[in-house]
Amino acid sequence: MFINIPLFCTLIAIAASFYAGYSDITRGIIPNKLTFPLIGLGIVLNGIYAFISNDPYFLIKCIIYTSIIFALGYAFWRLGAWAGGDVKLFTALSALIPFYPSLVTYNLFNVNFPVVAAYPFPFTLIINSILSILPFLLIYVIYIVLKYKKHLRNELFKPITEVKKNLVLTLAVTSSVTITLIITQYFTYQVIIVSLILIYLLSLVISKLPNRIKAIIISAVTVYALYKNFEITVSGIILVLISITLFEVIKKLLTTVNKEALQDDFEIKDLKEGMIPAYNMYKIDDEIYFDDKGFFQKAKEAIKRGNLTSMGVPKGKLLIGSMAAGLTNEDLKLLENLLKTGKINDRFKIKKGVPFAPSIFIGLVISIFIGDLAFIIQKIIYSIFI
């Protein structure tokens, strides 16, 4: 019986990446007994397909693409951005699906899906997996907070309880939209960018006004908007209020809650090889310095000082980095020696490694059924502004 080998490889890839994601969440590893056999199986199956279809270049390209993905993944591993299991899983999926699988095709809004990019499928998989990490990260942090760090619940859901604050900001934004519509109706050409900039500036100005003046302006503009179009105004207020609340919750997830949820304190003696430090540790003028400030905190402080160079890497010798490769045996010995000499305290923050394999599974599903997200975003931007 003839087997559709590309389809068979695609189904294996989906099942394998799902299992890898499950294993990464529950055990923190992507087993070699899964990835290594898949690399060999992918090359063998595609070799058989090349023989059957009398196309030797199919196998040659398969090996080339797989080698490139491994080399790229190895470079990311050396930089500390990916763990070894992620590299091997990407390599295995590239060996199984070196070309775009024709699993489904459909038309939506006069656009043919999946949207195929000009570059090989394995690159689409990597791009989609990276873009999928953010929504997965948000879900993962919520899971950690609800199950293990319940003391962070109030901080996470604080924006939902700040109804008055969010409502004032909502009315400031909707008032800015109304004023912008009044102003721009006299423009010869309607330029979206100009309108957005005007809405942003007006929202900023109204928000900074004294409370009494702010209340008068917002009330007057809102009453006018309700009079002009009651349903659209009410719908707009509700939509903006929900959007602002969600934005504040996501902001919490990416900053304060994220930092607390994905870090744990360990005594030096309890540290193990492979654990990921929550910050970089430097030696500056014979003193130990922990660079524990996030990007947003650094940016905020740099803007306040008017010195953007302070956002860069501290001027000192990097002793221990917060890369995905984790602590080495040499790092552990260094920390023990620094503790003995009194250079550091007996507490060291370790970052919970966010499993990347679930994002790879999500990226694979998106790649097969929707297409290349970067290519889709590029098309949307092109259709809006060109």
C-alpha cells in the first residue's frame, strides 16, 4: 500500500512536538530518545520519498536545510538563548518537514491560506515559534501565579479592581478620539498616522490636566459624543475600557508579576548545575554587582537621567550570565568561594526556565494551518500603508 510520506512525516512532527511540549512543561526536558531518532527517521523517510519520486535533490535539500537549522540552533545555544533540547527538536522537525506540507488549503477574506513565505519551511517554523512565545509566556505566568505563588494574585488582578482609574483614562482616550474626529473632518486628506498621533497627544494632555478641568472637558466631550451617536460612543467606551484593563494586566504579567513568579531564592549549597541565574553577576572594582534590573526599569531610569548609555551593559567583568545554558560546575565553585570570602550573601535568585517546546508546537500548528506570521504581518502593513 502506498503511503503519503510527506503527510506521514507531518503527522509524526505534530505528535512529536506535542509530546515534547508536554515533557518540557512537566519534566523540564525534551528527551534525546525523542529527538535523535526523529532526525534519522526524517532523513530516511524523505530519502525514500526522493527515491520514489525520482528526485535526488529533494533529499539533498532536506539534508542541507536540516544542517543549516542545526547550525543556527547551535549558534543560539552557544549564545545562551536556546537550550540544547530546543535545538535538537528544531533539527528533528526540519528533517521531517523540510518543505511546506500541503496538508490543508482554504480561502479566507480573499486570501489563500496557509500563507507561504519565500524562504524554506523550517525558517517559518522558527519565526512562528519565537512569535508564539509571548502568548504562551503569559499563560505560563498565570499558571505559576494561580498554582504556586498565590500571594501574587492581588498584584496580577489589581488593574481589574481599579475601575475608577481605568474609567477616567478610558474617557480621556474616547474624548481625544471625538476631538480628533472633529478636527480632522476639515482636513483635505485623511491620514491614519496623523490621527493616531493626535489622539495620543490629546490623551496625554487631558490626562495631565488638573482633576476639575479634566472632568469638565471629559464630561462636555462625552455628552456631545453621546448626543451625536449614542450606540457607537457607548460601544467605544466599553471596548477601550476592556482594552486598557487587559493592557494593564498584560503589563503586570510582563514586568513585576513576571519577575516574581519566575524567580526563586536558593541557598548557595542548594544550587545545581544547569539552573538559570535570574541576573548577570559582574565584578566591578573588586566588588560584586548583580544586574537585576529589567529592560523597562533601566529604560525608565535612563530617560529620567537623560542618559541612555546607562541602559547598556555594566562596565565590569561578567562572572556569571543569565543565559539558557545555566550554571556550570565552575560557576558553582566560584559562588561557593565568593560566599566563603564574604563577597556575596547566601541567597541566589534562580530563574524558572520558561519551556520553549510548547511554543514550538504552537508555531508548528500555525505554520501548517495558517502560514508564516511574519509574512502575514508584512502583507497587512503593506496593504495599510502602500
